[in-house]
Amino acid sequence: MQLLTLLMVLLAVASCSTYKLHLEANVGELFTYKIEPQLFNWTHQVISEQFRYRPSLQHYPDLPSWMRYMYSHEYHAGFLYGTPPGTAAGKSLHLDLVALNRQNYETRQMVISLFVAHKFITPNVVQMKIDNLNWVHLMDPGRVENLRNIFRKDLWPSSKEDLSVVFMESAINMGGRLPLRPQQREGVIVHVGSFAQFSPRLKELQEEVRPLYKLPSCTYKRTSVQKIFENVGFKLDWCAFKMVGMESPTEVLYHNNHASGRPKEQLKEHHQQQQQHQRSEEERWLGIPREDVPMRNYIDEFAFAFAIPGMILAVLVGILSAVLCFQHQKFSLHIDYPMSSTVQMVQCSDTKPMQPVTTLKSLKDPNFLLDNTSMRSQSPNNSLYQLDTGGSGIYARPKPPPYKGGTLGRNGVDI
């Protein structure tokens, strides 16, 4: 197995071929390049996604900051694209492009030499978002030409000479969301620019869509120029349609990249470069030193996190305790104890009336009527009921008064 792997590596190294390619890009203008199998003399494809490509800056693992590479499964090709900044003007970039044939693991290499030519950055730019296209669809020169013709012939006739696409990026890479259905388009952000002043029709369109800027998306909105874009296959999100720029002086209008050597034009070019440098300095973000970064006080946060819930808990516990105590006191006051049915009898002697002679007896005792102290009814011969206790007269209560004869009235009252 190791021998087979070694043979494959040696075969790949032996089959690795190097080609050179020279390209050119302009500052402030979109650069695109399509990478196909024919570029490496591969003319057929046996399996799906057979070829893979990996571009990088020579002797570095990644690409320049302004350049992006993406592979399109729809076109089965890779694309290099980006807009060179002014700092790259007059410089040459060397890119290493490595291609891999996944069927036989053959690798081929190409060196792309890219020269960035100087060009004045267009000050007037129209920004828009096309919803029914993906980023790869604007790699087609035909579609780009149709988009430019809309502005050059209808909306911005004065930009006919120098209108160009200055920026293009997928809406997903710019912070947009993926569509709900995979068959829907992701959308693409496009900027077109020119040195020409904005036309009155563009200014009217700007005022027409200005109230929509507060909305995140408004594909349902129709404008006065809707049909012009739809006739060539573009559906715009009018919430993202904006015009950004400044009125360009007529002296530098339609300025050529290869300027003549006249002193007046050289001074104007130098002045334009200074203004551009000042704008870039103003837009540059400056970080703050570490000692100026505010420190977070965790003590106060913990105090608020525990003090406020603790106070609420204490108040709830107090209220609950008061309610329970009140209910307990109310229950104690309304409790009914069962009355004792035990009747105690006290027997007294004549000689010692207040001294008890027997133990306390209860009416529940079954032997109460059978012992010597039980009450027996006798015919009273005195004013008190007399109990027979076997020798001594024990009196329990007074004798009721005798009945007197009389006449009862109608209401049962003794008269």
C-alpha cells in the first residue's frame, strides 16, 4: 500500500506541468476570470466535478485581500473576481493556480501574472441588487452588456463612454439570507459607475424609491422603470437601489487611463490623487488603546443579580409566614373541645357536711346504681329528698314545692 501511494505521488509530480498566463486589470473596475479545464489542456470530463482548482498568491497560502475565488457547480468552473484598489495601481501580482484531475490524480500548475493598471476611480456610482440572479450569472459578458445598455441608452445616456461595473458580490456574502427553496436565486449586489453626472431621470428614480430605504426588502414594489429591467431579465430590489457619488468636474470627465504628458492634466491628476488619499484617510478606522477600553465591574453586576432576587424572596417569605401564623391563631380560637359527660357525685355526712365520705363516681360506671351510694326513690317525709345509705340520711337536693289547687284560665295561667 505504501509503495502504491509513493508511485502515485511520483506520478503526480512527474505529470505536473507549469504554464504562464498574463492578464491585466484596472483600478476601480471589476476584474473577472474564468478557470476551465481547457486552460490546462483537459478537454473531456468523465466523472462529475472531475476537476478542482486552488489559486493563491505566489509563495503565500491565500489570495490578495481584494480578490475572491469561487467554484460554480452550475458552470463546472472556477472564477476569480474582484475590484483592485488604488493602492495596487502599477503593481504586478503573481498567482499560483494548481489544478487537480480527480480521476487519475494528475496535477497541473499555472502561473498567472496580473498587472493592475492605473485608472481614476469613478466618483458617481449606482448601487443595486438583482434578486433573480446568482453571482456567477454576471460572469457572462452578455448579461453585463445588457445591464450596461439599460443605463447607457435609457437611464444614464451621458455615461455611454465610460460606464463600467465597479463591484459585484453575492448577496449571501454581503450579509443576506439564503432563500427558503434551493431552486431560488441567492441574489447579487452590483455597482456601476461613471464620471458623468447623474441624469435627471436617475434623480427622479432616486426620489421615487427613497421612501423605501427604511424597509429591509421590497421586491413587490414596482417603479416607473420596472419594465426596462424586466425586458432584459433583471428583477431589482428597489429598497437597495441607491445613487452614491459627487458631481465630477468636466475637466476630468471621460479621462483616459493613458493621459498625455501636458502639465495641466498632470496637475489635475495629482490633485485627484490627493483628494482620493484624503478620503481614504478619513474612512480608515483607528482603534483605541487598551487602557482606554472601559473595564467591566462584575461586583456591581453580582450585587444586582443576587440582591434584588434576595429582597423579593425575603418579602415573599415574610408574607407567607404572616399568613400561616394568622391562620394558626384563628384555628386555635375556634376549636371546640368535647364536653365531658362524667358527672361527679359528692356524698356528705350529717356530722361533717363538707367532708366527702366516698370516692367520685361517674354516671358512666355500670355499678353506680348498684352500690351503697346509689339513689333510690323513697316517699319524702321531709322537705328534702332522702337517700337510703344504710343508717344515715343523705340529702341530695331540696324537695319541690307541693301543687296548689286553682283554676286555670283560658291561656293555661293559674288564676
